[in-house]
Amino acid sequence: MKICVFGASGYVGASIYEKLKHVPEATVVGTYLSEPALIDELYKLDVNEPESFSNFFKNEKPDVVVWAVMSGPNEHKLTDQGLMHLMTHLTPQTKLVYISSDFVFSHGDGPYSEEDPLSNLPDDHSFSNYTNAKVKAERLIDKEFSNYVVLRAGPIYGENEVGKLDDRTDRLSYHLSSNQPIDFRDDLIRTFVHIEDLTNVIEEMVFNDVTGIYHVGPDKQQSFYEFMKASAQLMGYDETLVIKGSEQEEVDTEIPKNTSLTTNKIKEVSDQKFR
């Protein structure tokens, strides 16, 4: 089986690529854009450039595509250009695994199920490019394809397959190792998922016949403050240095404080035990 991981030099993409390349029955190719690449053998590619993308895809002819490209404020460009380029090359036989986010929910309050409606943010909101691009991408995929899996995840944490920590935990460790206090909000509720657990689910989806939309993570919902305080304790730091932060920021407007996810559905198709 030929697998292509787009965005294989990112925090999530690198973990997926490293995991899959050790599977005997798989041949894996990965792409990156920004130097330096986390992994040496990756193929440099700008997915937003149509001619280069087309040449790469036609040469590789993957059976499964994992879309792990993420660009934050420029996510809209990845959807309008990169993802659209991909969609013109996918056949009904090519399976697409797309990594999405709890940010697709901006109305109501969590926990959200897979069936809850997606919603856009106002164009002038600071998170609108990312949120609205993810919503648009999911809708396009659902409209145009049937051989796909969309995996929605809340905050992803932990050390990935190449030894890289997520930025939030890395910042926590930096502060606490220097005995400096750090604050996190106690009013924002999320479903936190470990990078290894997410990677394991993606590996399962690559090799099985499951399709559809699934929320990935444990049953537990926590605030950032609760989660980071527990993380500090697990890492052996003084948890009292984790303090409650302000509960009002400009970016709060239009975003629910609780974007946690119900995760019952994934248990029906995956053997993964979430921590």
C-alpha cells in the first residue's frame, strides 16, 4: 500500500509519518515546505502550487492520503488551493484521512457530537481564517467524496514520534523548570488528546475500511488550567506554580467556552484506549 502524508514535517504529520514508515506492508512518502525538515527523507513541496503538486501526485499515485498540513492564519489558502488541488486528483479508490479540529464549532456549547452543525466565525474575528477554512474543507470533502475519514481533535499534546513536544507543554516545562509561575484559563473546556493516541487512530484508519466523521480523544473534558496542572504533576514539577489566568480576552467573542467533544462513536471503530 502506498501512503502519502502531506505536512509530514509538522508536529502531527511527523508523528504519523514515522509511525507508518515502520509498517512492513506500507510504502510511505511525506512532504514538507519550511526548512529545516524534521525528517531527512521528506519531499519538499508547496501544496498550493498546482503544477508541482500535480507532478508529485501523478508520480506517487498513493492509495491513501493523510492531510496533516496545518497553517493557522493561512489555513484558508490551504483549503482554497492545496486541498482543492488534491481533490482534483483523488479517485474513488483513494482514501483520504483529513485531520480537523474542534474549532469547527462556534455556536452553542459543548460537548459537541459528530452530528452537530458546523458554524463559521465572522470574517473580522482573529480566528476566522482557521475556523472557516476547516468548516469549508469538511463540507467540500463530505460533498465530493465518500471514501474519507475526518478526525476532529481538540488540543493535541505530548511528545511525538520524533521527540518533539507540543508548544503548550514545552512552554509549561520551560516555566516550571525555572520555578516561574504560569497561568492557564479555568473557564475554557476542551477534550485533550495525546499525540500518540491520535497517531494510533490514524494508523488504524489508513488500513481499515472505516469512513465518516469521528471525534478523537478520551471521555474526559477539562479546562486548560485543570489539564496543565495535572500535566505539571505528571512531569514532577511544582503544580502550585500553575495558576488561574484571566477569564476574559478579546478572542472570546463568538467562540464557545466549552468546545469539548463527545467521543463515543470512535470507540465503535477503533481499539485505541485514550489516556
